[in-house]
Amino acid sequence: MNAPHPYAELLAEIPVERRTVQVLGAETVYWVYGQADAETTLLLVHGFRGDHHGLEPVVAHLPGVRIVSPDLPGFGETAALPGREHTIEDYAAWLTAFAAAAAPGAIVLGHSFGSIVAAAAVADGLATPRLILVNPIGAPALEGPRGVLTRLAVLYYRAAARLPARAGDALLRNGVIVRVMSMSMAKTRDRELRRFIHDQHDTYFSRFADRDVLLQAFLASVSNDVRASAARISVPTLLIAAQRDDITPIEAERRLATMFPDASLVEIPDVGHLIHYETPAIAADAIKRFLAPSGADMR
């Protein structure tokens, strides 16, 4: 990596171990951070095209918490699920099975696409005492402020899937396109932080299994949102939303919070869809308050 990691020193103080487990016929690779005897365990679910590295800045600010952070099927080091279409239902089934195998009883946290997966799994019966959603997808991406761009992205992923394998992979892993995606999401004016964000995307955004899985996951991400699961989630839920999020506007996040039987909303100003990179300390503070014995109701 070329850009300095602004959270490296904090992260280096937290012990970490790479592990593997068989889930739904494929090997899931995951990382366990923190001490085994920590009182609280968080299970992290990262966003689309990312892997576990994306949530490490938040991990760096939660030193007293045990954290289990897998790469989702078809991304990072985790294999795609054999014989499945990688729909939200498939990802939710995987998360439920993974939690039972590697993190039973953990508090679940989902970011972006991971918020849809986490909410669907909990709504369908994944046992967790609390749920945390960061940059939750609270409205259909095809209808949001970037609906036109989302439709263009659908064409991009479909075209790549139809091209010959080498050409399709080259298009999906094109560095210029990845950089444009990164620049469109970053809101910070801190040059060093922007360099870090772009470097993260350059390094990890192309670590997907193949173009078919990537298309399936993308269609799952833009065709679903958290609203479908909200009413069926009874556990205390924390939403951490960005006031400048171009994917789900803050007004939609406020409406989403009212759809849960028991939810609180924390809004972070001057940040967009990259809370995990730009304001991880603020997000971690909100998480710690929520995890405290009296923190279930943060309203």
C-alpha cells in the first residue's frame, strides 16, 4: 500500500487471527480481533466489492471488543457459494450459518450492502441481542438521487458479464473506473485521508471471485434495501447514518428509523457513504454507547 494508514497504530495494538470455516459448501475466511475473554463480540458484515479490510478503521477504535469479521462469499479470500445465485436470501442464509459456526450470540453489524444482508438475516431468525447498521441502505438505489448512475452501473456490470472472460474481468478491474467510484463517494477534504481511501479501493475493490458473482451481488444490492426487513426486527437497533450520503439521503434514513419496533438513529454531519473510512471514531463512540448496559435506547 502506498498511502499511509491513518489508523495503523491503533489497529496494531489489537491482536488479530485469521481463521477459516466451512459454510454452505464453501470455505469462509474470517478474522478475529481482540481478546477472547472480551465481554462483547461483534460480527461485522462489510459492503459491496469490499472485504474485511474496509471496516478495520472502526475495529481500530473498539479495542475492548472482540470482533469477528469475515469476507463475504465471492469477495476477498472467501469462495463463492456453490450452486447459489448470491441473492440477498443466499447471503442471509450464509450469515446465519456463519454466525452459528463462528460467532454464536454476537451482536451483528452491517455496513452498506452488509446492512441489507444483516437486516434480512436477523429478520429471518438470526439470533442476536442487538443490531447495528452503518450507512444503511434505506431506500431503493434505483430510485435514489443517483438513480440514473445506478442504472448505468447495472449496464456496466451486465456488459462485463457478457464480454469474453478476459475482457470482462479487465473492464471490472479497470483502475480508472475504480478511482472514479472512490472519488464520487469520498467527502473529506483531508488530502492524506483521501489518498488512503483511494488506495484502499484500489487495493481491495477488485478482489472478487468472478464477474458472474459480482453481477449477482450487485443486482442483489440495488434491488433490495433494509425497509423490507425493518418491521420484523424486534431487537434494539442502532442506525448510524451520514448527512451527506448520496446513496441513501438522510431524510430516507430518518424514515427508515421509524420502521423498526425499537431503533435509534445517530447522524454524522459532513460525511457521505464512507463513515467507516472518514469518521470511524465517531461511529465507534456511537457503537460503544449503544453497547453499554443502558445504551439500548439512545433516543
